[in-house]
Amino acid sequence: MLTWWGSKVECASALNRLGREGALDFASTEQALNDLETLSSAWTQIHATDPVQDRALRLLRVHPLRAADALQLAAALIAVDEQPSGFPFACADEQLAAAASKEGFSVIA
């Protein structure tokens, strides 16, 4: 599994927010964070590089994305050498999923 360098932080942010908002109780939040730690120890990260930054800037011009989402999609495009056809892209964000699909990824929602 490939993931953007910032994905662990984004996931932890979302899980902690759900805990603060009461959508997850304390035990569930802790378990989810532990699961995230386990997952992150097994994935490969695409790091912040100039090509990722350049691609993210282009993506922001053509898709209605937030900065972190543009960086995530840019990292995915760099990871597959700009040939996304046949590669899955998993996300739960509608705008990011739409952009990934338009860029040629097979989106897993």
C-alpha cells in the first residue's frame, strides 16, 4: 500500500476530531489510533518532493481541491509515473475522489 507522507497525520486528525465530537467514544478512538499505527507501519510513504509539489500546484488549477488533497493526489500520480490507469485510489472525500477519477485512477470510495 502506498500513501502520501501526510496521510497518517490526516487520519489521526480525523479520528481525534470524531472523538472530540462524540461520534467515537474514548475506547473506540484509542483502538482506531492503534489500528492506524499498525497500518502505517506496513505502508510505503511517498515523501514530499519538488515533483509532488509541482504536480499538486497543477492539480489545484484544474480541480476544486484543498491543499492536502492536492498533495495526496499528486503523490499518487508521481508514484505511478503519471500512468494511473488500472491503479486503485482509496478515499472517502467526494472532491478528491472525483479529481482522482478524472486523473485516471480507479477510485475505491
